[in-house]
Amino acid sequence: MKAVTEFQAFTLTKALATQAALVAEGKNPDEIKESMGVSFKMEGEKLGYFMHALEVATANTANLKRVLVVKLNEGEAAPAKAVQKEEVHLIPEFLIQAGAATMKPADAKGGRRGGGRGGKNNSGPKGSPWGLSPEEKAAKNKKPVAQ
């Protein structure tokens, strides 16, 4: 597949509005094509590709990102939604919508499993910030009596 050119969605939507205005004025297709060429500074093959891209954009307006104009090599299959016009294929490319994020209750704490403070044992009451009291040291240092 060889890319020939591409047309961005903002250019195509602007061109569709211009084309609708020209049709409302009662212009014939040749005058519309000539006027579009002047408005968007295109001529020759590129203007032809642009007019075909407008047809594809009209059919695929929702979430359109751009329309690619490509030539396929021998034996290559055309992608889905591709439209063949003359010797080229026009492929509409769409924006991907992000889905709503769903969080599990365990993930509500910023992704940490088990909660708490990163592996510290938080099972008992918090002691003094200056260390153990003399009574706590004595209780901690008592060794169980062997029987």
C-alpha cells in the first residue's frame, strides 16, 4: 500500500460547509469543483482526490480523523470501509473514544493492595515518637521461661 495523500477532518468539514453553500446558490458540479479548487488551493489530481474524499467524509462524519488516499499493490486486499475511486482507495480513519474508567474498591487507594503504609505493620496503636518507654523495653526484653 502506498499513501498518495491525506485530508484532515477539519479541512473536510470546512469544505463540506463550502460545498453546501455552493449547492444552495444553485451552482452546477463543474462550477463547484472549480470554486473548491480556488478556495482550498488545489488543482489537478489532488483536487480530484479531494472531491472524492468529500464524498467519503459525507458518509462517515461521526468521529472522523482524516481520509487517506492510497494506491494498493497487486494482490493486496482493500481495508474495511475503503472506497475505491478510479485507481485509488479512500480510507476513512476515525478517532478512538476512551471508555469510562472503572475502579475496583481495592484500587481506590492509589493502586496499593492491602492498604496501609507500604508494608509497615499497622496492627496496634501507635507508640511514642521518642521510642519505647522503660516499661515497654522491660516487657519486650523479658524472655519466656523454658519448661
